[in-house]
Amino acid sequence: MTKYSQARLNRIIVKFILGVIILSLILSTISIYINRDFEKYIATVNGEKISFNLFKKMYFIEREKQKKILGKNFFKFSHNENFTKETYNYVLSQLINNVLLEQYAKNMNYLEVNDNTIKKIIYNSPIFQKNNKFSKERYLNYLTSINSTNHEYINIIKKKINTENLIHTISKSNFILKKEEKNIIKLLSQKRIIKKAIVKIDPSIYKKNITNQEAQIYFKKNQDNFYIPEKFKINFVELKTDNFKIHCENKEIYDWYIRNITQYSTKEKRRYSIIQVKNKQQAISILSRLHNTPEDFSKIAQEQSTDPISSKKDGDIGWISIDLIPDEIKHANLNKKNQISDVIPFHNEFLIVKLNETQIGTQKKIYEVFDSIKKQIKQKKSLDLYNELKNKISNNLKNDPGKIERILKENNILIQETDWFDKKSIPKVLNIPILKQFIFNKKLFQKDTTVKPQFHFIVLKKNQSFLIKIKKFKNKEIQHFENVKKNIIKKLRFIKAIKETKKKSEEIIYDLTQGRKKLFKQSNLYFTDPEIISRYDLSAITSIVFSLPHPQKGKKIYTLYNDKNKNFIIISLEKVYNTNFSEKEKNVILEYLSRHNTEIIFNSILKDLREKSIIKYENIVNK
């Protein structure tokens, strides 16, 4: 379970292996698929409509999952436009994928579903149960409520099972040959021993003579790089909630506390441990053992749980707020300390859960939250004043721009003026992408105008806005050669120094490959102590080192690269060898590769299906 949660947290809109995503839609949404609103639909896939009603329900389910996983952080993300857009696209994409796979399974005339299988699904469905038995009355009432016949409902189930069978078949057909396994493990376990020698740029090279002609040729070729950039002088006002001095009386704090008293209580928390396994029979066997020796829970979690995080902590998954506990665990009705659940199906695996501790929610006293409430009230007042001023400025800019300075003066807000600046020296307070886009957009003002410049109002996120007026402007000017001559000579010396150092380094490497060290020693070079480089190292030289051929007996392989300080590094590859992975490490690697291959297969199938299909999207903004 924690593995699943961790994956969701690592990436807000998680893209699991496609089979898992599709399977989550297969049988859980049968009634939604039948009860479609064909008047409003969000997309059509080869003529088959995906209803807007279905999309809304799946979107709601996805948001609920996010809410449980992200907890308090959910509200921070939920108002983010990109987050909402990604969720929207994610849900729509998975619905389209689901329809494509259903159509693919149907066209393949996949395995015919046994009638007994259909009967079992319907008879065991919780929504048709009454007193733990199948109720024909409930079943018929349900069909009436979704406006479907028995025959139509059975066909929908068949379609879903066919698609599920197709996905399982593809997943299980994926395998890696033993020879491939061996080669991959050998490749990943490889390590290389290297030594390095640093060839620094000789300072004397910088003193080499550069002729006036060389400098002039460089200046003419790169004249566009030698200019005085356009410069600006700007009047601006930064508006934010901090602009206002706010007072807060004790009575306001007491009134706020009474009105929002439910906010100042801690929710009940529960601490659980889990044992997670892939096989139901294994879970039943473990549960049977725990009935006799419940104290073995931690030991079993360590040895047999497939969850990589909790298994290292004796199964402990930590404290969970009562409103964030997954439904599967809630329905286990664990209320006593050390109580152990029955086997719980959970995301294609099985859980056994133990309640370790319960922390009862408590009501906070006013003195405990006094400062917090005071801060909240001040923030609200500041925000109200900020919005009031923002609206007043915005309205007057349209109707009576001459009033702006008076409004600012009434609110004790000063207009600031910058010094001359260009694109590379913009003041820190104005160094914001939207503001820079405005300031450096030549279309927004005329540089030679005699019209008195006006304030422009730019509203940013996080309750911040700017009034900006471009007061003065200087056009871009090409520099004279004499003014930049010194810089050009310095640059040309550096370019020559780099070229000569590289040439010298290549000569040293050639000398070394011939078994000679004379030039290496004459240059006062030495190799550092040996370093072991693994394929997993994040060093800049990892890819370079592993691109080298294996050294032959008695010989070393040399190569050259430039570091970030422009020094040249001679690498000597001394030895290549393999380490031994444990069986557990090998299994983790091979399981990852197998999952990765499965994802590639599904993506390839869906890519092909999408390319051959006609998919139309509807604009549902106003629906």
C-alpha cells in the first residue's frame, strides 16, 4: 500500500503501468458505461461516444484518490491550473485507452466468456446482496434504474471481461530470456577503475601577442555581440498585502474562534502495520498463523511483505488521520489495540492490517490558537484592503488615469524609480518573467513619443501586482572597436590558450598510448588515486568512461574531456570488472525490466490503435 502511495506522491499525476490503469476501469464502472448521457459527450472513438457524465464521475474518483494520497497538500495543488489540466487530460486519456482496448478485444474475437462466470459476477456483486444472499428483486430494480435489460447488462460484462483477459494475456506473455537476463545483470553490475590527470591552461599562454588585425577581424565577424544594450528607467509601485498596517482587537479573535471552533480541533489518528502479499492463499496462510501467534506480525512483515518501505519497519505505515484512511482499511472495522483484520484485497494484492494505536481528537483552547487566529485575521484584512485598492486602481486606469497618484498617496504608498538598467541588470524586484516580458516588449511603447507615459497595471499571482511606467529609454548602440579592443584581445588569448592546451593534451595521450611517458612527465603531470566508477554514478564522466572499450592485457585506454573549469582531463581506464548482485537485487532488477517491457508493449499497442482510429474531442466548457 505504501508503495502505491509513494508512487502517487512522487508524481502528482501518476502514470502507472497501463494495464493497471485500464483494469481499474474494467469492472468498477459497468453501471456508468450503461447509463450514458448521449446528449452530452466529451469525445468519440471510432464513432463510440464517451459521455460527459462518465468523464465527470471518473474525474471525481481520480480527485478523491489524489485527496487521500496527498492529504493536506491536496488543497495546495487543487487550485493550480496546471494540476487541474493534467488531471483532466489524464482521466480523458485513460477513458479513450479503455475504449480502444475494448474495441481491439472485440475485433480480435477474443475468448468467449463462460456463462457461469457472468452468473458468478452478478450473484456475488455486493449491490445485489440482501442478508448476504443474491436478491433478484434488487437486481431487477437496478436494471430499471439504469434503463437496461438483462441481456444488455450481460453483454457489457462480457465486453469488460474480454478486455480484462486481453490485458492479462499481454502482461503474462511478457518475459525475458535467460541469456538476456544474464547479459543485463552483467552489464548493470559492471564497474570501472580509472585514474585522472589534469592538464591546466598555462598562464603564460594568456600573455601571447594578439595583433591589432586579428582583433579587428574578430570584431567585424562578431559585431552584433559588441553593443551597448537598450536601457530603461522605470517608475513602479509594488502592491501586496504587506503594504498595509493592520490592527486586530481581542474581541475579533474571540469572535473568530467561536465562529470557526471546528477548525481548532485535532482529528483522530490511527497507527497501522501491514503485511502485503501478492497471493490470496499466502495471505490466508499468514492470517491462520497470526491467529495462533499474533506477536509474529512484525517478523512476518519483515520476511514476507512485498511492500518495500513498511517491511523494513516491521510493517509500520505510521499515523493516518481518520479522514485519510483508505476505505479498504476502514471497512475492516479495527477498533481495538493490536486487533488484526481479515484478508483485504487491495490494488491487485492482499493486505493483513493491524491497529497499533489510536490517538483521540482533542479541542484546542483559545490561548493555544490565539496567535494563529490573530495572524489569520490580519491576513484577511490585508487581503481585503489589497483587493479593494487593486480594484480601485484598475477602474481608474480605464476611466480616470490622472487619479492614480492621488489614490496611492491616500494609501501611503510611494512610487519608486529605478536607475538605468538593461536586460542583464534588471532590478531584483522587477526580475519576474511577466514584468520582463512587458518591459522589453517594444510594441508596448514608442521610444520617441512626446506623449506623457501612463502607468500600466499588471496583476500577478499570490496577491501581488505592479504599476509600471516606462519613464526614459535609450536605444541600443553599436560599440566602437577601440572601446572593446581590450576585451577582444583577452578573449582571443583565451581561445588560443584552449586550442594549444587541447593540442598538447592530445599529444600527451598519443605518447601514452605508444607506451611512452616522457611528454607526460615533462608537463609535470601525475595521475590521481584510482576511482571506481559505477553505471549509477551521476558524475559528468560516467557516460564517457563507459563508452570506452575494454583495456587489453598490459595496456590502458586513454581519453580526454573538458571539465566545467575549461581544464582538460586525461582519463586512464585501468580495469573493468563485475560485482555480484544478491538474489534479491537481481529479482528487483528483473521485475523492473519486466514491468518496463509490459508498459512498452501496452504503449505500442495503444499508439498503433490511436494512429489508426478517428478520435474527436468535444468542447465542453459550457456544458
